[in-house]
Amino acid sequence: MPGHQDAWRSEADGSVAAYVGAFRLVVRRPGDARGPVRFMVLRREGGDGPHALVGSGTEPDVRTAMNKAARMADRLVGPPQGGMRRAV
């Protein structure tokens, strides 16, 4: 599922978020509509526990930030059962 396109949902604060396994991906536009877009990968600690930041970064646009967050989560989830992951 490249970029997890079907998993992204709009949030009330204007960000977009997706869940990939135990990870929550969040992409936030800058408040003034200028500057880089921030992405974060958070891991839930336990069932309903708090989220811990495991990775973040900035990109020039939302689509690129979504793709980078998804790739980061894919690497954290690990290789698929029974084989190697395809290089992207």
C-alpha cells in the first residue's frame, strides 16, 4: 500500500492522520500556509496509553510529507512475514 493513500483522514485541527499498525502518522501544514510541512510518526504505548514520538521531519508539501511518514512507519513495522521487503 504505497503511501497508505486510503488510510489518511482529515482531523479537526486541519492536519491529516493515518494508523499503520501500532503507529499514528500525522501531517500538519504550517499555520501561515508558508514554510515546510511537518510530519510525525507516533507509537501508542499499550492499549490506550499515550503516544510516543518515534520519528518526524519536514517536507516542502503535504503529499511528500505523507509519503515520507508512511515509508518511515513501514520500516518500523518491519519486513513482511516469510520474505524480504521490496526496495522503494
